[in-house]
Amino acid sequence: MQFPEYRPRRLRRNRNFRRLLRETALSVDDLIMPLFVRHGKGVRAEIPSMPGQCQYSPDTLVEKAAALAKAGIPAVMLFGIPAKKDAEGGEAFSDEGIVQQSIRAIKKAKIDILVIADVCLCEYTDHGHCGIIVNGEVHNDETLKRLAKSAVSFAKAGADVIAPSDMMDGRVQAIRKALDESGFSDTPIMSYAAKFASAFYGPFRDAAESPPRMYMEDRATYQMDPANAEDAMREIALDIAEGADIVMVKPALPCLDIIRRAKDEFHYPLAAYCVSGEYAMIKAAARNGWLDEKKCVMEMMTAIKRAGADMILTYWAEEIAAWLK
Ligand code: PBG
């Protein structure tokens, strides 16, 4: 059929037609809220480059997690800011680390929400890189040992999911093996499988106090080149082969093509991370009256789902849950 017989506008004539024809639905069930936690009590420190987002202390984090569970959000992802940073990132694998304490606090309060623990060293190292430095470079296999220890320590604290974001080679295999040997064979791994060296992580590095400070100015020797899609497919294939239960693509909007290819090629549970810079740019434009925040966010999230994501990590999770009501 062709014009004038076929007229696509017939099915767009009013809201009810559009509701019936809508192909992609966003639900509160799809959302994961990232949260930042630091030592202290009663802390709710606003993050200037991420308006509306805070660093919490374990007590206020529990309140936040309870509010998110009440809003129907199924999961949170935790990032920790340690009391002290060192060359090894010691607090990442100390049972008294800030994330370990926070997981225990959320579990003790019996909040009905999954706790996903981000595993990486960049928040914990004084140099700000995601691994151990040997001879001025991030040493892959030395880093794997610490990541595995960190993952086991989070699992022991009660983490429901382990999410490695470091981009070392072989980390999913090392973490899976360590979890299994420690009695956590039922703890799933959500791997940041296709993680690009993106400038859109800028505000996160303020929030987590984790910019690379020494040796190399960026993470380009371990995170992927944003120009590469084939490399992304290889990374995802490797993580699945090593035992990842959910694979993630990050960032989201600049990578809709990667999300689509990942879904089509692997038919595997797929997460997309709408990162701090994506959040900051819409917030900034909305504050200037240049964009309608709610409409833009709903369009973005729908596009990320349309591209093939099963779940979305987003700092807007709580607001979206309210908008969907
Ligand atoms: C840690 C990590 C980062 C993000 C998630 N985990 C920062 C980075 O790799 O530099 C970014 C998240 C965001 O920007 O919202 N490795």
C-alpha cells in the first residue's frame, strides 16, 4: 500500500490510537538507581555537577533505599568514597569498608531492594586509576586479585549482585571463581562489558572523588575507544564466556547502536548505564529553561529501551518512578 491509500497518520490521530500502537514501554521495573556513600552520620552532601544527587552516609543511605523501594524501584547500585585512599585501594576489600558497612545496613533494615555492588579500585586508590600501578602502568593481573577480594568482601556483606566496572582483562572469570570458592555461587555478576573511555563520566568523578590523578591522564589504556563497535562485541562475548549473568553497555545515549547490536548478537540480559554526564547536561539545560526535563528524560529512556536494553541504570530512577504513576 502506498499514498494515498496508505496514510500512517490515521493511526496517530489521537492519544488512544497512539497508546494502542506504542511499541516500547518503560516501566519502574526496568530501573536501577546508582547511589554514593561516604563515612559519617546524617550526611546528605549535594553533588554540584549532578543537581539533585547526594553523597550519603550509611544511615541516610538506608532512608534513601527505603524511599526507592517504596517507589517500586527494584535495585540500587552502590559506589563508595573511602575514609582514606591509598596505592592499593585497601578499603575496596576491607570488611569494614564503607560499601560493606552500607550493604549490611540496608540488609539489616530488611529493605526490599536488590543491592548491586560496583567493583572497581578507582574510588579507593590515591592515583585514581581502576587498578594497581606497576612501573607506571595499570597492571592487569595484580589488579584481578584485588578485584576478586573486593567482590567476595561485598558478597559476604550481603550484596545481591557484583558489578565489575574496571575493564581489566579476565576480571569476570577471576571474580566468578573467587565467588564460587567462597560459597557465593548464587551471586550473579553484572559486568560493565562494553565500557567506553567516555568524557560523559566527568560529573561521576566529582561525585565519587575518583578522577585519574597520576601516571596517565585518562583511562584509555583499559576502557574502550568510543570509535569501536567490533571491539565492544568482542568484550561482551568474552564477559559472557567468563560467566557474566548480565552485560552492560555504558554510556547509553552515545551507544544506542552498541546496545542494539549487543541485543541482536547475544540475546542476553542487557543493561545500559545512562551516566552522570547525560544526567548533568539535561539538568543544566532544564535549569536554563532550554529543555523540558521530564519529556526529554522519558524520550531518552524509551530510546534506550527501544535500542534493546532490558534495564537502565539512571540517576533519574526516583523521578521516573513518580512520573510513571
Ligand atoms: C568506576 C565507574 C565510573 C562510572 C561507573 N563506575 C567512572 C569511570 O570509569 O571513570 C561512571 C558512572 C557515571 O558517569 O555515571 N570505574
